[in-house]
Amino acid sequence: MMNHRQRMLAALGHREPDRVPRYASLTPGVLDALAACAPGADPAALWGWDVAAVALRPPEPRPDLLARFGRYHAHRAVEWRLDWALNDYPPEWGVATRPAHLYHLSAPLPPLEQARDQSDLAAYPFPDYIGEWQHAHLEGEVAALHAAGWFVDAFVGWIFQTAWSLRGEVRLFEDMYDRPAFAAALLDRVTGIRCAQAERLAAAGVDSLSLNDDIGGQRGMILSPAMWRRWLKPRLAEVIAAARRANPQVHFRYHSDGNYAAVIPDLIAIGVTSLRTVQPEALDVYAIKREYGRDVALEGTIGLQGVLREGPPEAVRAMVQQQCGGLMAGGGWVAAPGNGVTPDIPVANLYALFAALDAYGAYESEAIARR
């Protein structure tokens, strides 16, 4: 029987492990619902997850966000907050939030929406993760998790999403057309910070780095493939290259919701080893497996908008059985919901999901026969 790390490394390396690796990300409302029906339960132990995480730690004492960024939001006529307790948009970047009335989520308010030129960028207090944040603990944490058998991931952050949350999404697209030098300067500043994070985390010995950037909608990409190749592909490649210089074995797991099929070959070409979300409501997960399954692993193939939300548990079990039958062969598949599990997903359906993986997700003859 493999441990968590052996199992994930086998799957990401396109080898068949003992069983399909698994994990999930649960939002606060789901954790509350689970605690109500299973007090004290650790979901990772309860459901046999295979991924642990390490991260850079905020400085202590934490900087005064209002003193650092308040002037960038003083013009606002709506309610806004800058708070270390709010992390939908990392507060150290100065993105304020307003209530969004959707579960735990809030909406971003961009601090650089009124910036006029590159001098405004030069004056902006971008975060310094290497100089200001804590990272001396990383090697020890990674070593301890490895000793316990865990596969260790670290989240780097976004490039595109960070840029538009700083500037405003519409304004950033305007910049790309009307003020390309400004757009390039902003994206380069973000990319440089992500490179420094990625290099430091990779040097600590993590097994994978996760870099998220939502570039897909339900029907197609948010920006054209040509725009992605011009503005984002080379910068993502920089981050991957920086990490691999520090740790050539590190895996790179890329998340985007939606349909980004047009650029999957590009992602593979620059070194992405796993597509952390292959959303079945927007992509044919079996077609992606057939076309690209030898070159990139698939994760997040379990959708949040259909059976997992609507149920019943028997339908969840059947869906998981179908995915096991279509995605397990040859390794390269990690079973997980495609995004953070929200409170409209019944806990009973989560139990059904992981019970089905127990039943159908083993790489041995009896389980294969059941599939």
C-alpha cells in the first residue's frame, strides 16, 4: 500500500498507484455542516485525502492595512473593508472588499483603478513576501510532512487575477489595448513577485506548486487564446522556470475554471504537469483524457453544478463510478471537486463521493471488475 506522497507522485507521473489519489477544498459553511453531523471529524482523515499544504506566513505584527492602502480607497462611496481576516483577495495586496451576499465570499474593490501611469505603479506598496513575510519554517514543515507520508503542495497565487483585482477587470482589458506599456508593467510587477514566491517555495522541497488563474468561462475563454499567449503565457512560463531552477522535480498544477481547451497544449509546452481543474460542465473530461492524458494529469473533474449538488447520493456514486471507469487507466488522474465545495453541496453527497472512490478507485482486479 502506498503512502499519500507515493500515490500522488505516481498519478502525476502517469503511473498507476494503488488507488486514485483524492482531496477536496471545503468552504466554511461546509465545514460547519460537517461538524454538525460528525463533531470533531478531520475531513482529510475521514475521507482519506492525499495532499497537505505549506505556506508563507504573514509578518508579525501584521502591518496596518489602512495605513498602507487606505488612501487608495478613500474616494469610495460604497462600504469597503481592508482586513487581515478577509482573504478572498489577499489583503497584503491592498484589494479592499465589499459584501457580496454569497456564502462567505466578498467582492473586490481595486486600489489601482485610478492609476494614470507607471509612476503610480512605482509608488504602490506591493507586498514583499521574501523580505517581509516569514519563510524560515518551510523546510522543517515540508520535512515533517514528508516523514508522515504526505504529498506537499504550496499555493503561489495568481497573475491575471491579481492584476485585474488591483486594476479592475475592465480597466485592465482597456490597458491591454490602449495603454499596453502600463499593462505590461503591472503584469511584470506581479509576475516578478510570483517568481520570487515560487522559487522560495520550490527550494523548500515541496512536491508541487499551485498557480491559479481563472481564464475560462462556461462556453470559452475570458480572453482570446491570442491575448492569453501574448499577455499571460510568457509570464506563467517565467514562474515555472523560476521554480524549476530551484527544484527541477517540482510539479506544477494549474487551475482555471471553465473552458480553456484552446490553450491546453500551450500549458503543457511551458511545463504544467497537471490541470488542477477540468470542469465537466465546460469541458469533456473524457475527451481531454484521450487527447492529452499522456502529457498532463487531470484533477478537479468532479463538477459542483450538477450531480454533486443535486444528488441523490446514489447518483453521485454512479457519476464517480463512471469517472473511475473512464479516467483511471494509466494513472494521471487525481479525483477532486473542481473548486472549493460550497454549502449548497449536501454533506451526504460528499460522503457518497468518497465512499464511491473507496469502492471503485482501487487499481486491482476486483475493483476493475466492479467498474
